[in-house]
Amino acid sequence: MASKKLEDYKWFCPEPFTNYMNSVGGMNKPCCHIETKHWNQDIKSFRKEFIDGGGDLIDKCCIRCIKKEEYGVKSGRQNYLEKFDGKFAHKKKQLEENLDNPPLLTVEFKAQDNLCNLRCNMCWTIVSSGLAKENLALGKPLHPLLNNNPHYKRKSTFPDLENILELKLVGGETLAIDDNYKLLERCPSNVDIHITTNATVTPNFNGKDIFDFIPKFKKVYINVSIEFWGEKNNYLRFPSKWERIMANVQKFKSFDNCIVNYHSTTNALNVGYMLEIIDNADCPINLGNLVYGENEIYSIDSVPPLIREQYLEKYYTNYRQETDQIISYLENIEYDEEQMEHMLKDIRDRDKYRETCLIELFPEWKPYYDKFYKS
């Protein structure tokens, strides 16, 4: 009997079958979108649910992709599935015929090191030593694995890369972690490399920096993490310097085999400012990483109705097709006033510590922010 085609399944994602991802702390997950608290590492049962058409694990673990698709926004699942009609097309039949023993095609490697020079408000301490150090100073909680030590570093286990098509390197700050360079040394030159970076540092390890490695590979994709275009980015991705980011972007672009993209989360503070990125970016942009989930105080749930109206008016008046997903989020994600209060209290604490001020850059938040900053 002929094997079933991927598109014939009810809600199929190839990533749990063909991807390997590890997280800080050593847990292996099918992808970076999985809700970790629900992941029991039972990959066989998880795969079976995709084959059978659904189940409790999918409902809990895949909530980010489920919600995106409900809002009419392209999800990580859909993006990965599309690869099997594109760059992975030659592997599609092999996967369809071997769901019980699928080929490993992609690896997302996270070194066991949370070293990062930035303190992005919406990040997590387990992947940012900078944020962890600040949380410690402010008396805010750290991830349990940190044990009150802001820098988490353990020995990394390097995966087998011999037959893969794509290697993703993420941080911490990817370019600041020596294990990532060790893996680039081991990686075959025919593998596509994807690197997520804040583009503020390019240090040397054993006499080499990232610019020495780029020529080794056929294609290198540099995903530069930004939240705004210009000065506002320095505020949320504190204490980055916009000029340094732009200078490094130009260096990356100087390589013929290097493709640079800007990647942004969509969060409560930047959701009204995506037009500035769209209209100014000199490289392709990806605005699809929605901050969402339990205890994610910087999610769009924290944006009050009056501010949403201002943002929506801006998007309606200056319509771009690229903002359809942003409009959908603002129109459909339910407002949570209690969560907004938690977010503004967090911003107040960080503003006082950093000597910054939210409303100097985002005056629309003044009626809400004053209440907490003065308390």
C-alpha cells in the first residue's frame, strides 16, 4: 500500500520527526515553539498523535502554532512543512515512507551556556546571563536551574551532523558562546547554517570570529534579532547600540553566501511600531515570533484597548500587507488588565535600575505608567 502524503494528514508537523533540538538544561524538544512545561519527552506518543490526527500532547505543547493559525497567521509548523515542497523536497518521500524511523534533517543547537550581553525585557533568565544578573540585583526570580548564579554553563553534548541539511545556532548570545564555534568547526561545509544573533558582538575564539567561518559554508543565514528600528531598540534590548548592530549587518552582507534577515518578536511594546521596521529595513524581515503564553507579561494581552485603537488606526491608515498578522493580534487577543499591571511594574523596576524611561519613547503609555512609576 502506498504511503500517505504529508498534506493528507489532518494537522501534521514534520519537525517532531526530522528535527533535533536541545535546550539549556539538557532537555531535548521537537522544536523551539513547544511549551516546555507540558513536554514529557515522550516523542513516540507525540509523533503518533500527528499520524492519528490529534491528541492531548498536541493541544498542550503546540498551543503557539495553534493560536497563530487561529489568528490567520503563518505558524512555525506551516513554515517547516513548506520546506518539504522546497529545499527539502528530495527528502519528502523518504519521510512519508519512514515515519516510524524518520531521517534527521535539521538540528537546532543551544549550547549549555546562557551567556548574553543584553537584558531584553521579554527574555528569560535561563537564556540570558545579563537579564539574570539584573534580576538578581532587583530581587526578581531566576530560573530554578541557575541556583542564584546568573551564568549557567555546563558541558555541551554535540549532535551528529553528518547527514543533516540545516544547522541552527541559537543563544544566549550565539556569537558570544565558544561551543557554537566548536560545532561550526565540526559541521560539514554543505550544510546550511542559520545563526540567530543580536549582532552587537563578534568575539574571537582560538583566533577566529564568525567572519572567518562564513566562507566555509555554501549558505549562511544570519537572523538579526531586533524589536524596533532605531533608538527604541536600544531601550527594549538594553543596552544594545543600534549603530553597532547596523555596522555588523553591513559586514555580514558583504559575503556573497550570507543572507541577512531581521527577526522580531511581537510584544506589547513593539506591536504598534512594525511599520518603522517594514519601511526602513534593508534586508528581509520576519515578524512572526509572537510573545505568547502563561506568565508572558510582555505579550499583547497587556496592551489596553485605548492604546490598541491608536495602533490599529495607524495600521489601517498606512496599510501594508505585511501587517495583516499584527492587525489580527490587536483585534483578537483579549486584554488582561492584571497582566498589564505586572508588566508595568516590571518596566518601572528596570527603568529605575537602568536610568531609562518608558514614556520618553512611548508616550501613549503615560496614563498607565505614571501610576506605577510613582508608587
